Amino acid sequence: DRPLRRRGIVSPVAKPMAIVTQAAPEEAAEKPIGKAGGPEEKVGEAEALEGCSCSTVATLASSLVWPAICCLPLVLTLGGPLGLGYQNVFPRAWYDEEPVEPVRGDYGVVDPRTVKPLGLILGIIAVAVGQVFMLAYHLLRRSSLLGFTQHIQPEARVYDYLQGLKSHLSQPEGFALIGSYLVGTWMLGWMPSSYYSFAGGINWVHVAAQLLLQDFFQYSMHMGEHKISAWIYRHSHKPHHRFTNPRLFDAFDGSLADTSAMIVVPFALVARLVHANVWSYMAFGSLYANWLVLIHSEFAHPWDPVFRRLGFGTAADHHVHHRLFVFNYGHLFMYWDRVLGTYKSPSELSGKYFNKEV
């Protein structure tokens, strides 16, 4: 209608809207205004309290996805009294309590027949179980069954959930490449000896150190892909940047070079710096893989205000990078961006590129 109005032509569709707009003040004037503390005010307060309560319940319910992501290592290390501990579930010959130094041959590899694969198998299952809970959470959020759903960017991408799920699970640079790294390093004895140990349960200090270091190395590789040369960027990270308005299922949609540089190389470095046991490695892997997917979500998460205060990465933070390319190179944390001056708050893009209150 705007071009028509500039020419002095009023669209016939606009007339009923004008009538409704004019009638609104009269209708409002006819409504009785309750006194302070009157029935109308009490009803309004009750509705506000009910809305706040529903929002709190939705936030708490949504936040359960985080312990669910780590449920396998949590159950197997804490479930002893219920008969679910790993000592009750698996034969003693299938695992080692103490660190085992693999015996490497002439080519620096171990005979895979001498390596116990239980820790590797459980680690892969832990990530898969975490993915199930994370994807179920996304489906519930997408269906508005976990409270109000707010798109980060105004242009909502419309897609079929099953189609998106299929594209997510079929990314070779995601699951196939990373899975090959995990299997190869474990079965060839290239992991530090502590990683083969089942003793001690989850060490959350080790998990935090792994996440922080992984994100730091990933930040460095990420910035390098952007800054070193146009050729490197074009052949590594650019395919992932075709998504300026990413959805959750786009997390691993990139290139083999990109995944190798930003995920596999940092994995190898972190393993040499943090000598964790198998349970800490398992918790780190599941948290990292699922968090990396969650920051690509097209929706704001209920925990985002808390994460932002703690300096943790949110989906809106990562959307800033996909939209502007030159900010927010971190993924799980925004510490490195803040220290090195590459951080931009999503609030600065509110109303222009992003919806308000994301």
C-alpha cells in the first residue's frame, strides 16, 4: 500500500483497518476502569503471576536437557547403589581401573586387538544419547511445548523437522570424520594412558578445562580461517557461512577441511594437555558436541540470560558471527572474543538484524 499512498491512492483493504483503529479509543473509553485493588486489577495480577510461573516451569524443564546430555556417564558412575554402576553392568575384564600405557610397535601404533574398546564404545553411545535428548528438546521448543518460542532473526526459516534431522545426521564432515578420529586414536593407542582408565568417576575440573581449551583452540583456528588468506577461507570455512540465518541442523554442515581444523586438531591438542580419565572425556565429548549444535539454533534458549552473564556462548552470540562474519569467533564461551576485542553483543543488532529480547 505504501506506493499507492504516495500516489494519493488508498487501498480498499486499508479502510477497514482505519475504522478499527478509530473505534478502538471509543471502545476503550466505554470499558469501566477498576479502582486500585479492584477486581480487574487483581485478575491482571493473577494472570501476570500465572504467566511468570509458566515461564519458570518451562525454563526449568528446558534446562533438564543439560544433565540429560551427560546422562550415560552420570548413570554409570553414580548408579552403583541402584545396580547401574559400570562395575555392576560390565565384566571386569572389559575395562581397566588404572591407566594403561599401550605398547606401540615399530610404526608408533598399537595392535588394536590388545586395546579394550569399551570406553570408546560408551563414549560414542554417550554422544548419541545426548543427541537424542537435545533433538527432542529442539522438537518440543519448535512446537512451543516448552514455553514461548522466540526466533533470533526476523526471517523465520520454514522447514520440515524430519528433513532437517536427515540432513543433520547425514553430514560426513560431522559424524563420520569425528567418529573416525575417535576410533583411530583410541584403537591405535594414541590417547594418553589416563584416558583408558575407568577409575575416579567424572572430574568436572578436567571437563571444564577440556571445554575451555577446546574453545580456545577452536577460536584460534576459526579466526585463522577467516583472516590468514581468502584462499584458505574459500576452501575451508566459507561453505558453512552460506547460512547467514542458521538453524540447529546446520551445525555440522560445512567442509572436511573446516571440521578438521576447528574440531579435530583442537581435540588432539586438548588430549595432550588435559590427562583426563574415560568418564571425564565422555562427559566433555557429549557436552561439546551437543552445545555446538545448540548454538546454531534458530531459537533463543530459556537459559540464555544466565549464560550471557557467565560469558557462555548463546545461539544469538553465534548468529552474530553468521550474520556479520567478523565478530564472535568463539563457540562455547565468549571470553576469548572479549579479551581480544572481537565480541559484539546481540543486543547491538536488536531491531535491525535480530528480534528484540534475544
